Amino acid sequence: SVLGALGERDQNAMDKKGYEEAQQQLQELRAELKKLRSIESYDDQKQPLCSEAKSRNIKALLPGLKTKLVLKGHYGKIYSLHWAADESRQLVSASQDGKLIIWNAQTHAKLHAIPLRSSWVMTCAYSPTGQYVASGGLDNLCSLYKIPSIEEHDPSQEYEPQCEFAEHEGYLSCCRFMDDRSMFTSSGDATVIQWDINEEKCVHRMTAHKSDVMSISIVKEKNILVSGSCDHTAILWDIRTHKPIMSFPGHTQDINSVDFFPDGNAFGTGSDDASVRVFDI
């Protein structure tokens, strides 16, 4: 019994020591986290953007960003959103609850709630003037809706698509407007299609990718479009000729997202290979 008591005492001492060591490690980790959150302690190699800001005597981005606002109204996964190009501060979001919601991001107000024929939505887009929104997904369709002005808006109005573009043979992965007369869509059928909105028809089918096209981005002023695909490449297109200008390899897995730099001289890509690449045109 004496040996048992001694063994129990030794075990308690070891448990206490282990607890104290764990507490010490926790304190050290908290101190390290606090240090990392301090701009002045950022390491030049680990935080090059902050170091560059300090060297140029400009304000650095503070860590610990806070949410400015939360827009609530959807009841399912939100798969896509797109800002209006004008200064209305409006955006459209597409959710698997089967709705497109148009928001005023400044006032939190829901301006329009548009029921979709299919809840399997993957993309949405706002036209540059805010006159149209579009969406598409696993139904292989691009549905176009005309948005009434404030004067014309009727809260009891039931929204119906102005037209449905139905030329793709695979799911619709992305849609983007060039203007209120023309838009582009990309699809799992490995193509990009340009549509005439007024004529409600396919104008050109652009084929060069070898697998699903997941994302597109447009710079109207330069007449260029970039597409990203599951064939691991991005392709730059001339919108006027609808022919590829150049292919950009580099990723080792599917490209899920592409977006132009505002001046149109570069674009970024995001991939399943866990990398973001920036290509200078």
C-alpha cells in the first residue's frame, strides 16, 4: 500500500508538471500570435506586402479585418455573386435555395427576389447598366431577366425570364455581360458562346479548350476575353475574330477562376493546385 501511495503521488506530480508545461506552451503561442498580429513586428520575408508599405511610408493593411455588413435572405448555399458596374452599390447573388437576390449593399435592402426554374445554379451576372441579370447552372441554360426601374417596380410582380439561351451541351459554369446587347457564357461542354441579347440567339461558339471551361472575364475596351479550363490552361481570345490569341499553361490542375486586372494588361487565375498565378499579357 505504501508503494501504491508513492506511485500515485509520483503520477500526480507528473500530471501537474505536464499541465504546467502545457500552460507554458499555450502562453508562448498566445504571445507569438499577438506578435504576428502586430504590424511593427512583421518579418520582411514573411510579410513582404506590409514591409513594402512601410518602406514607402504608406498605410499598411491592418490585420484583424472586420465584417462591414451581413446580407441575410438566402436559405441555401450561395454559389455566385456579381457587382453592378455602375455606382449603384447593387449586387446580385445566386443560391441553391432557388433564388437570385438583388441587394443594395449600402442599405442592406433586398430590391428584388427572383425565383429560378432550377435551384442548381452555379453562376450569375449583372449587366453594366444594371438593366439585366443572368444566371445558369446544371440545367445547361442561361436565363436572362430584365430588372424593372424603381418607377416600374411592382412588389407583386412575378419574374419570368426574358429569354433562355439553350445552345450549351453541358452545365453553365460562368456568364458575363459585355454590354446590354451582348454577353458570353462558358460551359462544361468546353466552349464559350457569345449571345446577341436583342436577337436572343447564339452569335459565335468559341472552341479551343480540351475540357470544361470554368470561368471567363472580359475587357470590352480591349476586345479581349480570358477563359480558364479544367485542361489546366487559360486562353486569351480576340472578341472581334472569336479566335484564340494565346494559351497560358502553368497550372497542374483545373483552373476554377479567372479575372482581369482593371487595366486589362494582366489577369489572375485560381486553380485546384492551390496556387494563384498572375499572367502579364
